[in-house]
Amino acid sequence: MHSLGRKIYRGADFEVDLSQHVVRFGGEPQALRPRTFDLLRFLIEHRTRVVSREELLAELWEGTTVTSNSLTQCVNELRKVLNDDPRESRFIKTVAKSGYQFIGPVEEVQVGYLEEITSIQVEYDEPDVPKLPGPASNSWKRLGVAAAALCSVVIACIGIWRSIGVSNRADTVIVLPFENSSTSADLDWLREGLPDMLITNLGRAPGMNVLGQEQVRALLAPGRADEQASRAFDRAVAWGRQHAADIVISGSFGRLGDKVRVTAQVYRTSDGSLQRSESFTADRAEQILTHMDLASLNLAAALGRPVRQEDRLSGLSSLMTPNLEAYRYYSLGLEKAEALHTVEAIELFRKAAELDPNFAMAHARIGYTYAISWGRPAEAGPSLEKAFSISSRLTPPDRLHIVAWYSLAKMDYGGAIRAYQSLIANNPRDIEAYTRLGSLLSGEKRLAEAVSVLQQAIVIDTNSPSVWNVLSGVQTRAGLGEQAVISAQHYVALAASEPNAWDTLGLALHAAGKLKESEQAYLRALSLKPGFDLALIHLANLAYQRGRYEDALGRCKQFIDGAASLREKGRGYACQAMIQWRRNQIHEALDAADAAVKADSSQIGAAAWLAVERGDLKQAIEWIGREGGINDRGHRMQGRFRMVMLGRIALREGRIDAAMDTFRRALDENPPVYTQDWYEDCLADAYLELGRYAEALREYQRALQRFPSMALTRYHLAVALERLGKTEQARTEYRGFLAQWKDADPDIAQLAEAKKKL
């Protein structure tokens, strides 16, 4: 019996986590190249003696010819991270003409990966894959049992895979986009399709860490796809040397009559030498998958990382699909799903599944897109059940990903967290698992943990757009506005042509109080994809908070007119209703709230709010009771709005203590920064309404410190100051409010009142 855990070396102000490949100094994760991390690990493990330079070169570079300068660079990087002065070293001592020794005090500890999985234990001999439900089964309970068993199987299998590795240190491999050497535009998708196939296949070889397509696109400078392949190769080799990647694979393809010729070359980054060239000619395009399976096996063997005999039969065509056209649609769908182009993604995955009904990952990704990218879990179930029923052809990690998606579809957030924790514990470089786990933790209000998990992912892969995207969102919800902007800027730098990147930046800038820059970012997203729904609704929210209600209503109409589903249409009507209520257009607001619920029964927020404001508390409570059945793009729906409504109901009923306690609990929930109102001032508004002006003053000041762009909050702060007799301070805040709303619609009551006060 082997218990799941991780080994950590701890010193006075540093921590080295071996399983997660992370170094923390002063409690903060530090970015280290893989070889520099291996240097630190080796020095700590042999800290009782001086380790010679020759031994370190042999251990870290494994026979590759490099100069001692490479080692010196790693040592210097390590010292910089540990804040270690070589003249008065606390950690790494240089022994003249000999080598290096780690001299800092260190303790070695074994801890569970995360508290939820510290009790998992597995047998390593002859694991059995659990029998999963058939296609007709709808039993969540049976799937939960299967998921728990599958976690153990994955842990066991990966323990076995690790035990057969050729060497302790994995080769890091970069697969470049292939060059289309013909004029056949219908084959152009193979530029990234062929690397996708290689990445999937080489990932089966022990001791191979193959960068994903997203990472490769980032390191090759997005937006320069027209650059010559030779320049891309030179840049990849240079990047590989800098970041301790070992292998670069480039290739080309072209049409020869009805045949397709594919060539791949393998190079060592240390000296740029050609290690292997592999070519094949497919008589028909449909044969490419089978040929690529064999070519991948040959390349892995040539690199000294042969695939085990029992895995040789589980190539791409059996693990995924033997249908090239189905694989093409699947590959294109992945890009769309990651960029939140949900309608296009689902359509592509459906085409893949129609061409090959046994394409388990195509069915699974339909469920993934519904449950995570779109937040519509009820529609994810059938596709995920289908994927489960035919998942025996998938690898255990792929099946565990499906377990996580299924847990999200039934809104079992704890089960999804455990699944992703198991994936990370056994594959510390699974970037998707880190990203989804960070998002899930943020939905559980575990924001500090979420940020930590995502920062670990960035240490592993600083070029992952999806990680920067999710990190920015988590930091925005945590009130870390400036940090959220920086993370979003990283996302934009890595995916400048992706509208969602600019939308994320717009949201971060909005929360940080940089409203003009926020508007520019949203407009840039729309210039890249006219009608991009997220940018439209966020522009509506922004205009609303700036007092530009007519502009906001126009954006809502654009959103509704272009809505891809009834859920989106309902969201647009709900947004419209809240704005019309602010404009005192009560009948129009009621009509819009009714339209929102008719379009999507989960869109009850506006209807409930209007019922409270009109004093129809019974109707409001009925609406609130109908809430549920959706998630927030892969994590729990934020609960602040519901708590605020319950607080308003209690206030209307005269239950003052209960109301104030409910508002305080609402502030413990994540702010819904993707909506018109973030309700950061809900408690302050209640104090003001009750005439408790000193308490209202403190709460308004706190709210503005977190989100400085909330102009109406500043207006109400001025009202509280005035009623406390602090006239000059009140006038200052009225001026601040008018400055923030200088472009607002001129007929808004608060504008007229503020001008009157001045």
C-alpha cells in the first residue's frame, strides 16, 4: 500500500515542493527553469557534501555537450531567486576549483497534496478499470462511485508509468506548426492538426514532457503566423535553450496528386543538431492518423523514450478516432471552446461525433463546453453520459477529466475539485487541471488558494493564455484590481488576436476603476469579432455604471438581437430591466423582467429585484425559490445577489438585525463583477436607509477603496457626510461624483441633486 503525498524541503524562508515542481521564497512562488529547479533539488539531496561541477553537468544535462557556463547561469538564477549573496552565502556555497554545496538548514517533510485527498491510498499491482454506466444509464450515484474508483486507478496507473521511465528527468519537447509546402488550402488545418497528433502520441512515451499547442503559439509570438518556418524554428531553438527545453520538432506536408506527403525532423536544442527525420506518404488523407501513430512511435524510440509494447496498440486512431475529418473538426473545436466561442465549438464537436459516433472525446467536449464554457450544466449530461459509455478506449487521465466535467454538470463542485486535485497530484504539468481547479476554488470563495494554484501553473508554464485569463478573473473577484490588470495584459500579449483576451482586460480595468481604458478594451474585442456577446454585455454594464443608461440599453438590444441561445437572450432582457428600473421606467422594466424569465427560467434576478422594490415580498420570495440549475462557467454561481435580495426582504419586513446580518454575509460572497451592480455597498445602503449615517459612512468608504469606479456609491457617501453635518467633505464627494459622471445622461436625478448641492 502506497499513500499519496508529496515531499517538501523547508528552510527558514524557502520551500521546495518536489511533486509540484515549485519553489517558494518568502511564501511566494518563484519562477525557475526546469534545469535550475533540478539543480536546487540535487544540491539539497546531496547537501552533506560538495558536488563537483562535472557531476552536476553529467546529472543535469545527461550526456549533452554543454559548457560550464550553462551551469553557472543556473547557479546565478538560483541565487537570485533565493536572494543569496555569493560573497556571504546563506544557501549555495562555491568551493573554489571543486563545485557547490547547499549549506542552508533544511528539513524534509511529507505532506498530503491537499487536505481533500490526504487519505487516498491505492494498490499498485494490476489495477482494474471500473465498469462505467451504459448509455441508457442516468444514475449520478453510480457515476460518483465510478469516479471515486477511477481516481484510484489513475493514481495507480500513473505510479506504474513513472516506474518505467528511462530517466528521472523528462525531455521537454516543442512541436512547431508544420509548413504547408503545397497550394492546397483544404489541407491548411494540418499546420496545427499534425502537431496536435504528435503531441497526443508522444505524450504516451515515458519521460516526455510535450508542450501543448497553446504554449507553442505563445512562444512563437502570436500574430506573426505569416513568418517563415525557418525563423520560427530558430526562435524555438533559442527559446528551448533559454528555458531548458531539449527537443524541437518541425515538419512539412504537401499534396502529391491524391497522396499526402508528411515529413518531421527532430532537433536537439543544445546544438541544433538533427537527431531523426521521419517521413511517410498517405495514399489517402484518411490514412494520415494511422501513419502518424507509427511515425510517433519511431520518433519516441529514436529519442530513447520508447513507448511500452502494451501501449503501442493504443495510438491516436484508437485512443481518439480513426476518422481524419472527425479529428479535424475536433481540433478546430478545441480552439473555439477555449476562446469561449461556444456555439461554434459545439457545432464542430457535433460534426466530429456525427462522423465517428464512437469518438468519446468529441462527445465529452460537447459536455465540457455546455458545463464549463457556457455554464449550462443540464444540457451537458447526455453528451457526458455517452462519453462515459464508450470511454474504455481513452487513457485514465482523459477519463478522469470527464469525471471532473460530469461533476461540474451535476454541480458537484467538491467532486470536481477532488478529480482535478488527483490529476495534478499525478501529473503536475496538466495545465488544464490547474486552470479548472483555480476557477473551482474561486467559486467556493477560496480565493487565496485559487490564486496560489494558478500561480503554480504559471511557474510551470508562463506562456499559457488560459491560466492568465482565469487568474485575472480570480484576482478581479478578490479585489486585486491592479494585479488583475497585469494578468489580463499577459493574456492579451499571448493572444492579441483573440477577442476574449481584450474582454478579460476590459473587465479587469473596469474593476480597477480605469473606465475609459476598459471601454477601449471592450471595443477592441468587438473590432476583432463584431457581435462578440461578452464584450457587448460588459459594455452595457460599464455604460450603466457610468450613468450612460441610453447607451447601456442600446448595448443590451445588440446583445439580445445576436443572442446565441435563450439563456443569453434572457440575460440581455434581465440587464435591460435593471437599467429601465433605474430610469424609473417601471412598466418597461416589468415587461423586460418577464421576457427574461420566459426566455430562460433561471433568469429570475431582475423579476425578484423589482418585486422587492414594489413591495410584493411574497412574489419575490417565490422567484428566489426558483433560483438554481446553472453554474458560472465551470464553478459555483456567485451568491451575493441572492443574499442581497434576502436582506432587502428582511429590511422591508422590519427584521432589522436579520437584514444587516444577511448583508454582511452577502459581502462574504464573491462580487458579481460581470453584472451591472456589484452590491459592494449593500450594507452601506441599508445603514443609510435606517439613518445610521456614521456606519454608512464607514461602509461606503470601504466599498470605494475596493472598487473606486462605483460613482453612485460616491454619491451616497456624499449624502451620508451631509447628514452628519460634514458639509465641506460632502461637497468634495459630490464633485468627485460629478467628475465620474461627466458623460452621464443629463436627466438622471442624482446628477441634478448633486449639482444643486454645489
